[in-house]
Amino acid sequence: MIKAKDISKSFGDLKVLKGIDLEIRDGEIVTIVGPSGAGKTTLLQILGTLDKADTGIIEYDGVLLDKLNEKELSRFRNKQIGFVFQFHQLLPEFTALENVCIPAYIGGKPRQEAEDRGRHLLEFLGLKDRLEHKPSELSGGEQQRVAVARALINDPRVILADEPSGNLDTENKQELHKLFFDLRDRFGQTIVIVTHDRELSGMSDRKIEIKDGVIYNG
């Protein structure tokens, strides 16, 4: 599903990634672990086309991303990749349903179709009664589930998550961890998660450990 070859990235004189090679299979839940500063988030951002590597290639199911122009890459990102971040990045002026639908609107999906899909996802995630609530009216766990629904709205092949349970209490963290596996079973996504959480990394199909910008194990 995802292949990365010889991915390197530097910021000034600091070499963050030093020739990363990895392959992630279709439908796999993979966690990326390692100490702070090891390059985990940088790698995830490059895999998600939010940043560019200095060297190397990224391939999604046969599509070489470096062959796409900026417009094509933006369209690919919108349609094929969903993102879940530690800080939910919900827009405070919009309701839960509106936040979920934003990627669908950007992708040109008809409004009614987007809202029907958004309602279905929020109901599936246990937020049927919170559709019209704004982020400030939701708990941390509810906000993260809204963010998950937003990541799913365009039915992407891949979900990339960066420390998704980092700001949650134990109960909400466990619920979110279970949710990723429920989503894989229900919707069939490939899921890649950067995490410091040992429980989550222990549950994943495979754990990739990064140290000093190279894959140490995985």
C-alpha cells in the first residue's frame, strides 16, 4: 500500500531522517515509536505529503507522489489520506458536523451528500446528539472523535495519526485505541500512528521504532 525508499530530511545542519526505507501493507495498523526528536512526526508528515523529503520516493498503491504536480498532490491528499492530530484542530466557529464536512466541501462533494456522510460517521462514533455542538461544548474525547470523523469523511485509503491520544484521559484513550481497530474492521483503512503510548503500540499489527533518524526495529 505505502512504500518509502531512501527518505532523508534535514533542517539546516540537523539531519532528522537518514535514509528511511519502509513498506506498509494494505489494511495494516502500524505504530511508529521512538524517543522525542527521533524523526517520527517528520516521517509522518512526509508520508502524508504535508512536507517534502530531501531525497527518496513515496509510493501509494503504485502512484509515485513525486510525479504529481502541486494541484494533483493536493487532490490526492484530500481524497486518499485522512489526518488525526494530537491537538484536534477543529475550527471553533463551526459545529461538529460542519467541521467533519470541511474536507468533503474542499473536495467538491455536494453539500447534502457530505452532510449525510458526516451524520452517519458521527452517529457511528457515538455523537448522534452532538452534531450541532461547537468544539467548546464538547469534551476532549468527543472532540477527538469529531476529528476522526473528519479524517474519514472522504473515505480515504489511509489514516495518518500523530499522537492522537496524547491529550486524553485514560478512559478516552482506551476508547480511541479500540476505535482505530473498529475503523479498520468496518472501513478497511490502512492506519499509521505516531505514538509514545505503549498500550497502543502493543496492540498494533506492527511496531516501527525510529532512533536518530533511522529505523531501528520494524
